[in-house]
Amino acid sequence: MPPVLDPTKSKVDGLAFIGLSLSRMSAHGHPDTVTHQTAFDFNEVLDRGYNFIFSTNDDGWLVGGGEPGPPVSYKLPAKDSAHVEIMRIGTYRPDWGGVSEKEIIDVLTSGKILIPEIEVLPTAVVANADKPPELEIRFDMEPPLVDVQNPNAPLPTNWALRFIHNQLFKHFQFPSRFNPGSFHSTILRKAEFRSHQHRTAYFAKCDAALKKWKIEGPQPLNNDKVGIDGSALKSPPEHTSGLWLFQDRTTITHYFPPNFLPPYDTPEKRQIIMDFLKEEYDEETHQWKPCGSTEAWKPKKGDDVRDYGGNFGNFCNVLESFKLPIPNMQLQNGK
């Protein structure tokens, strides 16, 4: 059961949420896809040729442009729905445990929630604990601990997600509120790999993309300054990497631009940021705890050679057979 705030008053599950839109048009995807970001081409971590993955659920690839449908793909045709949930609302009916859409909009347009210019960086591609697993792109805060005593310390990667999440969770108190795990974008469901070797080669492919993105560093989204339908915003502000309100993962209804603008190096702004980053919400106990103490929020790394049984020579052979680069890893104890 989802870790909602009050299960006894959460009557009907729903799909509305506040989060980021990462959708991007692609020649490989659905023609109805709307581009909301150009910082990351998630096709770099997909396996559209099914070289490594044998089967999925009927949705196929959820990101990278989505699924084009026959004759290119025989999964369900669907536009790109890449997103990161920050707060699940569920429904807009308080009698079902949700909160009204009007209240959400009023709060997010009032300035009560500080929305920074959101810069993000994918930190891992992982298979979750489901069987068969979902594949997820993680956006962890790294490092997970914040030096709140040092106002000159660099802000962690993906700090804006935790900053917004904690504000939303402190402001909104309704039964169906929750966050579906650490910040991530699901890219595929029920991933069945062709073999363990194919699984290893797939994650090596992902690792190469992640390393390239890391070199480029965190990036703002919506640099094209577009609205929900992909058309240009009228009189757009300088900073447009903000929040989106989703009725479900395929239906965005509202866009909220940043209202807490860079730079973030003044003592006043640093104090505001640190006051929210120093805590994390434990959804098992529904309590606030010191940053770094909750297992669910700890950074997650993808598969690597140490999951391959220790045979580095065979591992390299597998990568070469798929024409993938061999990672430069420091191995210990022959593993």
C-alpha cells in the first residue's frame, strides 16, 4: 500500500501530482510528444532494439519520445510521459482524501512555496525491487548530507527537488499525500532481460550515458520556454525551469515558473535553502528526521561489474560483443 499520510481517510486512489516534466520529442517516439526539456536525451539509456531486454509490459518505453506504435513498435502507442513526482496528490476530492485543485493552484501561485530555477542531473539507472522490475532513472541528492554550518559549501546535486518536496510536505496535510519513493523517472515496467550478461551490458550502456551527463553537470529544464502544449510562453521570464501540475502522467494542466531566483550564494538565500535541506521525511513513521538518516533517500547506484560474479574478463567480453566501452573500474579482491 502506498505510504499515504492517513490510510483510514484515503478512500480512492488517484494519479494527480506535482512534479517535473522531462518529455522530449524524438524521431524514435510518438508524434504527439511535447518537448519540455532538451537537456537529456533518454534514448541514450533505452534499448529500443531489444538487444538486451526480451520483454516488457504493454506500455513499452515511457520516455525518450514514448512509443510510436505499429509498424515501428508493437507496444501501445503513447507519447512521452517522462516525469519526476515530487508530491502525489491523488485526487482533487477532499472527501476521498485528496485536496482541491484550486487549493493547489492558489498555494503555488501565492509565493508560499519557493520554486527555484530547477537544475537536475540523472545520478543512476536502476532496476527496482519489483519482479519483474521497473527500470528507473534516479535523481538523488548528492552528497546526501548537507553542511548546514558552512554557507559557502557547494549546494548538492539535485538539491532543488528536496527543497521543494520538504516545503510541500510541511504545507499540505491531507490523507492521500505521499511521494512514491526517491526522486525518479520510470522508463520501463516489467523488464525481462535476455540473460544476466545482457543485463550487465545494458547497465554498462547506461553508465556511459550517466558519465557523459555528469561531465556536463546539472541542467535547467524548459530552456525553450514553452507551455503545456509546447508552444512558446507569452512574455516568458528569464528563468523557466519550474513545476508542473499533472492530472495523470499523460495530462499536464498547469505550469508554475520559478519564483525563488538565482543566484543562490547570498547568506539570506543560503539560510532559507539549508533550513529545508537539513531534514528529510520518513514516510514509514511520518516523521521528520535529520538529513541522511532515512534509508529511502540515500543515493542509489546502478548495477556494476561486482554484480556479475567477479569474472571481469568475461564481463569485458560481453561488453565488447555488444560494442560497448569497457568501464575503467578499480576492482578489489579480484571482483
